[in-house]
Amino acid sequence: MNTSHIKSYATKARTAFIAAMTKRAALFGIRESSIPAMGIAPVEQKGDLALIGERVFPASIIRPRAALVKKVEQLGFAQAMEQAAYSWFNRLCAIRYMELQDYLDHGRRVLSAADGSAGTPQILDDCLEVELPGLDKQLITELKLDGNKDEELYRELLLAQCHALHQAMPFLFEAVDDATELLLPDNLTKTDSLIRELVSAIPEEDWTSIEIIGWLYQFYISEKKDQVIGKVVRSEDIPAATQLFTPNWIVKYMVQNSLGTQWLATYPDSPLKAQMEYYIEPAEQTDEVKAQLAAITPESLNPEELTLIEPASGSGHILVEAYDLFKAIYLERGYRQRDVAQLILEKNLFGLDIDGRAAQLTSFALMMKGRADDRRLFERGVKLNVMALVDSLGLPAINEHFCSCVPSCMASGGFWQAAA
């Protein structure tokens, strides 16, 4: 993968997305102010209209705007805009990855043209043929026939796509009327839009591996990392100060010498050994140690009872690698490939991170690995075992059965914050 295009795009994207969120918030009378209350304009409802200053909006914006105001009051304006900016950056990158893998049910590209260019999105051209849950077909038809409302039409289609993905990936695509939805930028169909830049800046061949999600995040927060590194780090800046991309060979080494070692201890003749290039054969031991090892090595292993936890999951690089090894284990034991994806995601893999955004990335990466093996995965209501550790106060002890197979980073007592 050539990361130069990713770096060039993502390092500038954070500033561009925050500026777009800030401009959109101002449209609804929400601005930064040294006196927070002074930055929030009053809203007045008159029938089915909402009045904010001299601007008139549908009354339907009142509820999400109130939610946005509450978020600004809780986090501060700058942090609220940064959070919203990353949410949209993450969603658009996720949709871009899925459209290029042909993972969207309707089969159309949502961000790019049918020919792959950064032109008119295919979904906009084919809007009358697209089926999405909750999409108002009558409204879509009216906007299409008008001929001059492509911006409004595309906004409806993009939001409908996000809503459709909510059931499968609620961690990334929140429910309808979410406050962040209100901040979806304007001018999405213009040549200088955030979407056009995403499509044109990174070649399609760089999207072939799910690793791109981790690289995008690392470069997206690189400027923030430079700002906070070496200083007293505030809690909201911890992710930027600590995220690092773990090289692939290290990830393979860790997984193959934890999960792989446990499997080969019970099944030393497994063909998996030949597939693990970083696996290290155990050193020769004394008869006494051999006897002790034999006593604690189970005679058989049930793949559905093996678990691996990554306590600083980043963008899920370690868990993605573990997915591949678990898949090989299941297939070796005779499971059908179409059954394996959901089993691995729900029974074998566990992830934790102090950064909620990283937990989103891990969850998305795992869903994409599963979708590659099961085309109906999004419909199965998969429950991932990935959590963001927001506050450790009162956290119950992790049940020991989660840790039957732990990567060496945890076994050694260290915690890696890896945007892997």
C-alpha cells in the first residue's frame, strides 16, 4: 500500500472537516464564544417552522439542534466540532471502502461516479431505482424531476444510506435525527466538496486492504498529535498523543505466538504451522518441564471456546490478523466457511480501547472482515465484543474466560495503544 496519498489527504482532512462543521453549526445559530451562552442563538417555533435569527427552517430541526446545543455545552464548542468532524470523516471513509468492495446492497456507488471518477455520484444518477429503508420515494422523485435540486436530493440519499447502515453498524452510523446528522456539510455535489476530495485524493487500489482505515486515522490525527506530544495531555487529547500504527510483521508475530502457539500445543501436526511465517518453535525443555506442559495442555480444543482480547485495539489490526487465524482454525475443524464469520466475531474476538473513535474503527474493520466471508452478514444482527473504556471507575474485573489466549503485549504487562 502506498501511504503517501493517504497521508497527503488525511492530514489536511481534519482541518477541512472541522471548518465545514463549524460553518454548518453557524447556520443554525451555534457559534464559538468566550461566554458559551452568548454563542447560542434562541430558536422560536411558529407552527411547522423554526426561526433562528432571520433564518427560517423546518420545525424538524429543533430536536437535533437542541441535542447539538447540549453537546456543545457539555464538551465545549471546539471539542464538539472536532468530534462531529471525525464522525463524518469516519462515516464517509467507511462508505468509500464499502462501495469499492461492492458491499452496499443496492450495488451503486454512493460517493463516486459509476466509472470510478470523482464526478456525479452513481446513486444520484440512479436514484429512482435505488431501494433504501426509509427512503421517501415520492420526495426523491419530486426532487429528481425538478432538475435543479441535486444538492437536496443527494443529501437525502446519503442520509438514507447512513440510516440503512445503522442496523448493522450502530457504533458508526447513529440513529435518525442524531445531532451530528445536522452538521452534514453543504455543497456535497460541488467539485470542491469534502466528498470529491476524498474520492480524487486516494487511488482505488489503496482501498483494497482494510488497513487503510488505520492509516487514515493515524494521519488524520497527526497534526493534533504534534500539538499535544510532550505536554501535559488532557483526557480528550490522550488518543492523539498515544495512537501508533503497529507494523504488520509485529502483529503477525504476536498473534501467531499466542493463539497459534496454543493451537499447535494441542495439535502439533496442524497444517497451520506452515502458514505462520513468524511462529517460533518452543525451545527444547527438560523432562520435568515437558511433564508440566503436558499436564496443562488440553487434549482437544473447541474453536468456539477460544478467545483473544486486544486491550488497546486501535483500528483493530491485531484482531483482524487474529480473525484470519481463527478462520483457518475453524476450516481445519470442518466448519462451513459461511458460518465462520459470525462465530468469530461473536465468540472469539474481544477489543477494548480508551478512545471511542478507535473502538469504532476496530468494530468496522471486523465487520468488513466478516462481510468478505459472508455476504449476508449485515442482516444477521451481529453483536461485536468491542468496547470503549471511557472511565475505569467502578469497572468490574474482566471475566477470566475472556483471556484464554492473550497477545504478548498484554501477557507481558504492557498495554499498546495501537491504531493498527
